[in-house]
Amino acid sequence: MIYSVDVRITAPVNGTEVTDRVADAVENLFPEADVSSASGELRGRSRSMEHFSELLHEQAILDSARGAFFANRSGDTIEFGLKKQAAFRGVVNFAVGNGSALGDIRVRATVEEPDVESFVDHIAPPTEDGRPIE
């Protein structure tokens, strides 16, 4: 199955932060993203979430990821936030509740093919006893 997705990533860069470090945080989770700087924020765009999916599997947080994806789903789009400090260390930590003082990395993925449910099942498959159901 070939998945077609348009991933847009934004991250604020505060005056106390180094732009390159925020870029590193984004690229640690989305190395395939094309990242650019624009007045106080970084913007990235990707056509893949494969590395992000690998991190979800390694960290064994597939159920948490599915919850985050479906909690902010709108039609063919999922949106979620990620903590910058964790991302800088190459760790996925979903932002819930009030955002952090430094701002969170925001991800908006619009699924073009086949559909959102299939794409989420590919990136973060359902689990049973903590293991992905094949």
C-alpha cells in the first residue's frame, strides 16, 4: 500500500532559543522534512512520517499516539503537538493540555490516500497486550 500524506510542521522560536536547536528538534523526529525559518518560527514540510512511526514503535507508545491522532482529527487531517525539549533528544512526547512556555511543535498531517484510518493504522497500528496487531 502506498500512502500519500502532506505533513506540515511549525515550531515557534522564542528569543531565548537558538534557531538551529529548534530545527534539530524538528529534524530529530522528522528527518525527511524540508525545514525553513520564517520570522520567529520554523516551518517544515514532508511527505512521510516513517521515521516518526519508527520512534513510536521503539518507545512503545502506539496507543498514546493513536489517542493523540484521533483526538484532534478533522476529516482527512490529524493534528497534534510535541514537546520541543523531548524532540531535541529524539524522543516523542505528545503535548497535552496547556502548551509549554516555549511553545510546542505543531504537526498537521493531511492524508490524501488511502484514508486517515488506514494511515494511522500504518503509522501507529492498534495493539493487543502492548504489541502491534499484524
